[in-house]
Amino acid sequence: MLRMIDEVFSEMSQVTDVDRWSREALATDAGWGRARQLAREVLTAEGEEMFPLPGIRLVR
């Protein structure tokens, strides 16, 4: 399962669309959605409880 997550990010990295790495894309891009889905499956398989994700803040 972790390899599948790695493959998702590898595929995403090969596309030259830098918008895919924007803050907005985290919520809308299918690749990010797939990575989150796989990560949840890994955590569930490991017996981790699902908690709401924390807020993400960008500090510059």
C-alpha cells in the first residue's frame, strides 16, 4: 500500500503542472485525493483511529 502512495506521488511529480502542488490543489486534485485515500487505508489496516485532520497553516 505504501508503494502505491509512492507511485501516486511519482506520477504527480512527472507532470509539469505546478498548480498541482498549490494549496488549492490539496482539496481538488485527484492525485492528492488518491494519496489520502490510500493513507487512510494504511492507517486503518494498522489499527489507527481516524481523527479529523489538523488545520494546515502556511507561515512565511
